[in-house]
Amino acid sequence: MFTLGIEEEFQIIDPTTRELRSHMQQIVEGGKNTLKEQVKAEMHQSVVEVGTNICKDIHEARKEVTYLRKMIGEIAAEQGLVFAAGGTHPFSRWQDQEITDHPRYHAIVESLQDTARGNLIFGLHVHVGIPSREIGIHLMNQARYFLPHIYALSANSPFWLGRNTGFKAYRTKVFDKFPRTGIPDYFESVSDYDNYVNLLIKTNCIDNGKKIWWDIRLHPFFETIEFRICDIPMRIDETIALAALMQAVIVKIYKLMKANLCFRNYGRALINENKWRAARYGLSGKLIDFGKQEEVPTKDLIYELLEFVDDVVDELGSRNEIKYIETMMENGTGADRQLAIFEKTGDLKDVVDYMISETKAGI
């Protein structure tokens, strides 16, 4: 119970031009012998996804994430390429990227057209094991409130198509064009949720629940809660800290439920206000404390979140990983650091070089 699975989507980059390269198939083929099903194609050929096995704790997850980054780096190097972690590429154009030749992706492009072709983004997905789907839907309902806090920490996509967007996390604005994205609604029960999914299948909106791309979802095939809101962070330490925080949030809410207590459920419209602020300002802005009905510095609310989960982190063995959240707030998000490099040099290629370097840190 409360196991972890971590998926990271990486950029495949030409080290000379620093442009994205549509070279994913060679990376996937090169990784089959060693990584098998842990390396996967994505819709754009300049994106490669790797995923851990089911990990019993955060320490096992760290080993797997580190190993997967090491292997992807080696496989890319064999092709004369490098890889980097960022929610968007600073200047590559989606119009120049090739779509993976697979029926699933052809179907998505046929359905969504330029919305799909332009979806050149890179995320971090974290699965947390749950006792049952019945319990899971209530955990999802309550965990929604904390999504903007977590997203602000992960903000790592300030540039898009060669422009400083003014957002710390522009990736979400690109993905918002897809249907069935963003903060999910509140569901009374798992049957309420299943009725929703089945209606969409019946009316040919989707063919299965995997085409529901919310920021957090009850996974349609696994007994997990899947957090999908985050930009992929540059550093391994950041990925692991965020995964530990997500796991701790789920465990804390579960413990409250077992004690016949619950965290208050807030409506999607209110949570969306905070998500927009998190995307726009990252850690440097303010979120709304709905209990107090006032704006509060984002960092203050994240410190409150750390206090909220503090009584479960030792049993999860993740205190050091959770502690790194404070380091992230001191050092700034990936977006803050990308912007600092650009302000210093005025060259987006230098930003890409920095991303490449940071992605290898800790391997």
C-alpha cells in the first residue's frame, strides 16, 4: 500500500544546435535490451518517457529514477544526442517535430488536430498505491486542494517558441487546449466516477479512461492515484522530493479518513484560481487560503503543507526527501533558474545547456 511509481518525460536534444531532435525511436530501440518496458515512445518523436517499476518506498524510487536517467543519457550519447528535463523546450517549434508512427497517436492527432500536434510538453507523473478504488476516489477529492502548491514547486517551463512567456509554468497553458484536463470535479463515490467514464465511452468521447488527462486521476487500470500536474523538474533531488510530498499527502489524508476526519473539499472553480497563480508566479506569488479567505505567500502555504504531513513522513522514511522541499524554496524553481541564466546571457542556447547539466546532476 502507498507504493510509488514515477514517470519522467525527457527532451531529446541535438548538442550542436540545442534543438529538439525527432529521434525517439532510436532511443527506445536502443533501450529495449536493458530497460524493456521502462522506456516508452510518446506522441512526438523528440520526447522519450521512462518509468520506474513499482517501488516500495522513496529510497527505492530514487535508485530507479537515477538508474533510468543514467541509462537514457548513455543511450542518447550512442546516437550523438543528449537529454534534458524541462516542461517546455525554450525555443524549438512544435511545427518541426515528427509524430510517432503508431495507431494510438494517429488517432489522437486525427481527433484533436493542431491541439495534439502542438502539445510539445514534458511532465512528471507520480503514482501512489491506494487500498482500493472506493477509498481512492475520496483521497483524490481531498488531494485536489494541494495540487497548486505542488505545481508551484515544480514550475519549470518559462519559455515557449523562443519567448519568455511571463509564466513560471507555461506547460499547463499548452495542455489546457486538450479536453478532459486540469483540476477534476468532486465525485461522490467511485460509482459516480465510473458512471462518468462509462458515459464518455458510450458516447464515443473516449475509448478508455486513459484519455482522461486530469492533473490528478484515479488510474483506470491500476490501483493508484496518479498525480499528473507537475512539470518535469531538472534535478533528481527535485523529482524525488515532489514524489515524497505527493505520497505523504495521500497517506496523511488516508489517516484522517481512518480517524473519521477529513480535509475539507473545495470546488474546482476555487482550486483553479490557485492553479492559475501557481502557473503564473511559481513560488514568488501568492495563493488563496480559502479557510482564511485571503491571499497568502505561496511559500507560507507550502510550509503549512509540510507541517500538515509531518506526522507521516518518518513512517514513510522520507524525512530527508521532504526536507529538500525547503532547499527548493531557497534555490528557486527550475523556471527561476532558467530565467536567471537567460537574464545573465541573453541566449536561450545557454538555458538549454544549463538544463542539460542540471538533468545529469546526481547521476
